[in-house]
Amino acid sequence: MKKTVKFALSFAAFAAMNTSVVFAATTSCTVQPGDSLYLIAQRYHTSVASLKTLNHLSGDLIFPGQHLEVETSDVAGDLQPATVSTQVVTVQPGQSLWSISQAHGVSLSQLEQWNHLTNNSILHVGEKIQLNGPSSSYATDNLSARSGGPMSTNLSEAVLGEEIAQYARQYVGYPYVYGGMSPSGFDCSGFVKFVYAHFGIYVDRTSYGQFAEGVHISESDLQPGDLVFFDTDGYGASHVGIYLGDGEFISAQTPASGVQIASLYNEYYWAPHYIGATRIY
């Protein structure tokens, strides 16, 4: 990875310093499948706000293959991205790709890519899983250092929510089929059930049942991965989508549009029909 370090210290300032010199650095990175601004910020010891400012981003949406500049400050000689390791783990009883990804600080999509697996793959006890990403020591130690202790429940929820949102995005344009729960065709609740099942989270088959699950949250507390509900077909939660952040959600809409991203604040349709949200994970 190419790294450019920019020195911005005047001679007078340099002469006056008698402690460790701090440098500003700009690093170019390529977005990988499953990455989010949050995960990249954690990987390079920076913030989401800094990433957005440096790359002129107005929202949180990024795409695999996209090039981002990462600017950070660190003590000389201590500026490094996450430690990368090559490791093989053996699947234990009760483990899933999701639990393995969390234990080793890598994304679910990366595990699938490295091991030539799909969202429909089934793990077997004793199977070998290749790890080629940030080690668990980086993921846990770095997050603990920022929070002053072990990772909090809220932080774990936020990471999972980001993963759910990123995973759901890849199905934009997939067809709508009434009663469908697979990439060959989804209806709204079938799409939610399919995406959540990928993370080992099992929800009711209908939007009405999903509305009764989890914890109801206010619109101001929405975070990626939450479920948003609408009364598009009479009274009650007749439509459901997955919140992506920045006021956007994804859902299987109609046979004409299929799976699409829409604005929660669309005053001509979605906003008037919005009835609430839940957090199930």
C-alpha cells in the first residue's frame, strides 16, 4: 500500500520541540467487500468524520474498489494499519461465519471471499476457515483502548448493524416475488428474513410479526441494520425495510422495482406511511 507522509513543521516549531515528533500522514486505501466507513476508520486509527471530510463524502455509502484517502496523526514510527495475519481456524460446534468473523476482527463478506463461500454455504464442524485480515488482537485492543475498557454492548451492536446494512446493499435490483425469500425473488419481509438469517438472526416470516419483535426505537435513534415499518397496505406494518443510515433504507418494494434503496423522508410516499422501527439484533 502506498503511503505519503507530508511534513508541515516550520523550522522554528521543530527547534522548540523536545518530545516525540508528531507527523500528519495521508494513506490511500481501497474499499474491500464488506467494508464500511466505520470499519475503515477503526482499521486506520481515525474517525468517520475525518474520512468523510478528506474524501468529500456527504453520506456513509461506499463501494468495493473505491479508493479513499485516510489522513491521521500518530507518533513517528507508530503509524500502521491493522496487523494482517494469515491464519486457519477449525470450525467448532455452534460456530457460524458471523461468530468467527467477530472473534477474529474481520468482516463476514471477507471471510466468504477468502474461502470461496456464498451466503447459502453451510459450515461443518472440523472445516478449515482461512483468515487473511486484521487479527483479533487489533480489533479488540484498539476498540478497548478507545473506550477505556472492553467493547461495550452498544459498540458491538453498531458493528453488527453496519455489517447487516452493507450486506443488504448488494441485493439492489434483485426481483420482487410475492412470498419470496431468496435471491431468485423477495417480498419485503422475506428479504429481511433472508438478510438477517445470514447473520444467524431468525425473525418472523411476516412484516407484522417482525414489528412485534425486538425493541421499538424512536426515529432519532435509528442506526444501520434497524428495521423500519410502513402502513402501505391499510392499517399496520404492511411493509418493512432495513435502515442503511443517512435517512435511507432498503426493501423489496414492488414487482416493477424489485429491491431498491429509498429515502425515509420522501414526503410523497414513505414519510407519510412510516409507523415505527425496531432493533432485533
